[in-house]
Amino acid sequence: MVESQEIKEMMMEDIMGDRFGRYSKYIIQDRALPDIRDGLKPVQRRILYAMYESGNIPGKQFRKSAKTVGNVIGNYHPHGDSSVYEAMIRLSQDWKMRETLVEMHGNNGSMDGDSAAAMRYTEARLAKISMELLGDIDSDTVDFILNFDDTDEEPLVLPARYPNLLVNGTTGISAGYATDIPPHNLGEVIDATTYLIDHPDATVKDLMKFIKGPDFPTGGIIQGLEGLQSAYKTGRGKIVIRSKTKIENLRGGKQQIVINEIPYEVNKAQLVKKMDEIRINRKLEGIAEVRDESDREGLQIVVELKKDANAEGILNYFFKNTDLQVNYHFNMVAIDERRPHQVGLARIITAYLEHQKEVIIRRTRFNLNKAETRLHIVDALIRVISILDEVIQMIRDSKDKKDAKHNIMKAFDFSEKQAEAIVSLQLYRLTNTDIVALQNEKLNLNEQVASYNSILNNEKILLKVMKNELVAVKKNFATPRRSTVEAEIDEITIETEVLIPDEQVYVVLTQEGYYKRTTLRSFAATDVADVGMREGDQPLLIEKASTLDAIVIFTNKGDYIHLPIHELPELKWKEMGHHLSQMIPFAPGEEIVAAHILKNDVQLSDKQTVLFITKEGLIKHTLLADYPSFRGYRKKKIMAIRLKTETDEVVSIDFVNKTESDYEVLIVTHNGFSLRFLLEEVNLTGARTSGVKAINLKSEDYVVGGALISKDDDKHPLLIVTQRGNAKRFRAGEITRSSRAQRGLLLIKELKTNPHRIIYLDANPEVDATYAIRTSRGQNKTFASKSLPFTPRYTNGSSILIESDEGAVYTIKKEYVFSEMDE
């Protein structure tokens, strides 16, 4: 019977923790993050080494990319071919790499986000500067490890004769770590590195005298010295990258904006598309055309403007609303001593110098050993000339090569290596010319040995060698800076008045929340009463306004919405419009109570206020200026009044255009009480306040609505409706003026059985106003305001339906009076 394999019982959390820990360690150390010494991720290092090993180097013919990818996958990097090819492509893209490490023939993508041609079509070889990363790799300068299948070896790190991590930067995401290191100018980085060699205690401020900031391959303007200082000190910081632009004058008083450099890693095609969408959607006026005129000579985007358009204002709008200006966040994380660390500028350069010092020491030891070995042989060859006859005779008398070596070693005290060189010596080497060459070679070897020993024994000489090599790299490869650095971040201010044409339109908002704007032409060409609405909906606001104005909308949940009129959808008069909930979420039961047009050409003052009355008897008086636009206004509402309980809600809103002393407030409750008092009793408070008590409510009573009336206007008409189907029209003078927070006077006659309860108040019932009622039994009825006589305070009004036959009043809506519109 075959024994079963051992089965281990383990907790799932232990298994998951162990496996994910191993996976995380792998992707952090060997996949996504660069090494601080050579600035390369493993896949990049393997690509460069594979090309070097196969002789795919500068000066040689280009080789199919597919062959290189195959070598990398087969020998060093057992992953998908697409990931290897994409990494190889990035190394060749001069808009992503400050110094490209791979030269490529064929389509290697574009700034527009176009993908590269398939690897079977493109050809590549190492760029010249890559040889500075790989130089001396055959001189035992770095450690090698076995590859994934133990059939070959690969380097743990490249020798790297310049600080590639800073020069080319990197981006990457792993488990728990991400890195974003921008590219820098090679010459500046080498200057800072050589300065740090001479001044080991140099501060970040000292190094920034050389490294002004990142130097992106796409150029651009870098703003924010404070963010740069933070990034170089701690590894974290934020800067702004702005496109390089200029405004050119054209014929006919027109202008155009020309963009020649865009921020790093911005997709040019998407940028142009976004800018053109702004023109098409008329989010910005004054743009005639957006063109991409980029060609092989360089990048150029042109925004042609209409006559008299504000070029500076339009440019600022693009800076704020497109990727013409972006924020760049430094997050300089690299593998330092096999662990991920967030590193600043000084640590990156210091770690590089430590690595370079070890590379030079190992290379020097390798060369010293090689020179000493050769010197040992040359000494033997020179000596053998003086005893040539004896040596030749001894070789002739020997049995074989091995015996000859043994005899020579024994007779003349040569080492085994020297004896091997002697017996392998070719006869032509015994001429006078070669003797002199051997003597010269010995002199050279002695000088080399002395030089190598001086490097190993004197750190100053070693550092001088390091500096000389860095300076040589700078001389051969440094290019002028492309990005401009500015200390301050320019604040972008957009003047709406300048960017948006002052156009008169009609604004429509319905009770159910549909909104739009309509041109005067569309309004004039259609019957006013044919405004597009859903069945049963009624207009809440129809008003002529400027596109520079805004509409403020208040809801019963105590919030407000602020919408610039130029952003409202422009539709025909007969079209229904968009619903607010399409962009701003509404809570269950939330409804619009009131709306107001904020005129742009009128400075908001203390005289313009808004008055709230809530269901639970609170009143609040607040400046209209306290309800401006806010961040995220397109997607959310914001608090207009702080409601103290979840059951409270706003039942009445009025807008005050004069001083408080000109007005009185009249409040009506469900149980029939009414209170009239001066508005000046209510002090002004801020937007996030709850207000003060307006009326002293009995238990189970609540406010139905309120009215704002002119002071001492006893003839102001009001209309109430009860649940039993009675409607009553009365004048404000029926309610004697009292003080705030009182119980008030009964407005209806109290009955012992089935008493009337007020459910609706119209504070301004026009003479020709019509009201639509729906009963609890589903019946619909209408009545006109003018059909109701004015009655005294303590009466129940006129019956407009028979409750026992038709049911109680369920809903009531006032129909909009179009005849009152200003056409």
C-alpha cells in the first residue's frame, strides 16, 4: 500500500499572510522600485545587460526588438513579453527619458499616447550613454547572481558611471509603496555629485545651487521653490508644471495662443481634445479653433481666438481646467540596502558615491591583479632570454610539455605560470624587437601597479579618479536645461465677466427640479404658456437674466445649490430641461422651496437678505452674500440653515431687498394660530446657524408657512386652505401685530368635532390665481382666488369641496400666472 503524503493543517490567515508577505517582498525589491545605486528597475537592468551581452551595442547594427525581448525572457526575466517590450520602449522614448538608454528604429509610440509598433517590426540597440552604465561590468565591479533557472548569471546592479536615478527618474507602484522621481539635468547632477565628493557635509541648500530642480524632457515651467526644497530634503513635495506659452498678434485685431512645451507625461492628444471640447461646449467664449500643429521639428498647439477675446483670461482658464498646468508630487522611494526608503537628494547622491567608490575599488583590484599577473610573466620572459640556450636544451631533453615545465621550474626557480608561459613561447618572440617590447611592457606594468596601489591606498586619489570619470561623462553627454524653474506658484484668477459674453436669456426652474436657459429668440418665437414641463409640474421661476448672473436654489432640507447661468443647458422654450438630480443628489423627500437670481452687476450688500421659516417654528435672517459659489458646486449642495432636528424642514423662504424696518413677518400654523411681528426683531446671523424662535407652538402643532409683508400694510391679501376643503381669503390687518415668539391669534374657528386644520398658505394670492386640488379619494378640483370673498379672522372661509363625498384635501398646487411675466 502506497503511503499518503503528509498533510499539514494551517490557519488560512497564516497561509495568506506568509504568501502575500513573500509576494510583497518580491515586487518591492525585484519588480517595481528602482535601486538607488544605478536607478534601474530589475527589468530595465536585465534589458540593458542582455543587449550588452549579445553585442547589441552602439556602433553595431540595429537588431530586431523581438530578439532582445526573447533573450531577456529566456535568460533573465521570466515574465510576459509585452511587459518587457513596453519597458524597452520606454527606455527609447525621448519625451519620457531625459537621457534615452535605447536607440530604436521604427515606431516607438508618441506623446499622443499612440502605442509602439509590434516588436517584430522595430529594431534597437544600446544608446551610447548606456555604455556608461555598463562600463567595467566585466572587471568584477559588481556582484552577479544566478538567473531564475541557474543556467546563467546576471548582475545585481550595474556599475553606473553617473547617478542615473536622478537623471532619468522613475515611476512605479508596488505593495504599500509607490515612487515618483522626476528626471534631472545630467550636467547639474554631476556638478552636485562632484561638489558632494569635496564637501561631504553639504546641505540640500548647497546641492540646490547646482540642481535647480527637475529637468523634464518635455520642458515646461516648474513653479514652487518651497515644494522643491521639501522634496529634496524629505523625498516628498509638490510643484506645479506649467506649459510654455506665448500670445501672438494676428491680422484684424485677433490673437492666438501658441503652446510649444507641455507638462511631463501629459497626453498631447487628450489635452488638445479637452481644450477643443471647452470650445465646442461653449464653456468658454472667444475661441475660434484649437489646432495641433506638431511635426518632426517640434511640438506646437495653437489656440486661435476670436476678435477682441481676452487671451490672458482664456489662457488662465486652460491652466486651471486642463492639463496645460498640472501638479507634480515628488515621492522619491528607492531600494537602499535591499529595503525601500523614502530618500532625499543628499541620500541619493551619497548612496551613489558609496556604490561608485566600491566599483572603483573592485575594478582597481581586478586591474591590479591582472597587471601583477602579467608582470610576473613578463619578468620570466625577460629573464629567460639571458639563459636561452640552457632553457632550450632542457626543453629538448624533456619527455613532454609537462616534464619540460617541471624541469624548468626546478632548475631556474620559475613559478608554474612562468614555466607555462616559457614553454608556450613562440620563437619569433625572441627577436630583438620583442625583447625591447617586453622591457617597455614591464615599465608600463610597473607604472600601472603603482597607480593602482596608490588608488587603493589613498582615498583622495580614488575620489579624484571618481571625479574625473564623472566630468568625462558630463563633457560627452550633458545637454542644456530644458525646464525653467520659478520660485513662486502663480495664482490663477479667472474673471468670469471677461470670459463669458453678457447675453440676456430666460431662466426656467420648475417645482420638480427641471432647469434650463433659453435664448430671447426662442422665447419670442413660442407662446409663453408652452414652456416645456412634465404633466402636473409648475414653474417655480421664470425670469430674464444675464449669463453673468447665477441662480441660487434653496431646499426644504436646509441646503442650497449655486449654479452659474452660463453653465445651465441652453434649450428651446418647448424643451423640458435637465433635472437637478442628474448632477446633484437629493435626499428622500427633499424638495425645492425657493430660487433667486443673483445679479452679477449689483454688488451684494447688507440690504439684500434671505428669510427662512421652519416647520418647528424657527426663523432665520441671513445675508444673501453668505450663499456664494463653493468648491464642487456642480456635484453637491451645501448647508443654508442648520436644522436642529431630523423632523424639521424649511417651509417658507422670502428674499428681502430693503431694510428690516420696512417689513413684518406673518406666520400661520397647522392648528390655526397666526402671529404677526416686525422683521427687525430677527437679527442677522450666518449661513450655518439655526435662527431663533419665531412662534410659540403648542404640542403637535407646526408651521404651515410664512409671509413677508410691508410694514403697516393691513390690506396685504393672504389665502389659506384646510384639510376639510375650506379656503379662506383674508387681509393681514385681521392679525394684530404682536412680538416674536408669542402663541399668536386663532385664524380659524375652533370646532369640537372634526376641526379645520390649515395645510396650505399662499402669502401672495393674485386676483386671477388658480389652485389645483387633489383629494384623498383621487378627485381633482380647481378654484380661483377671486371667487373667495375676504372674511374676518375668526371664520373658516368658504367650502370648495364636500369632504364627505370627495374626500379630504391631499395636495394643492398654485398654477403659474404667465400673464404676470415680463415679456
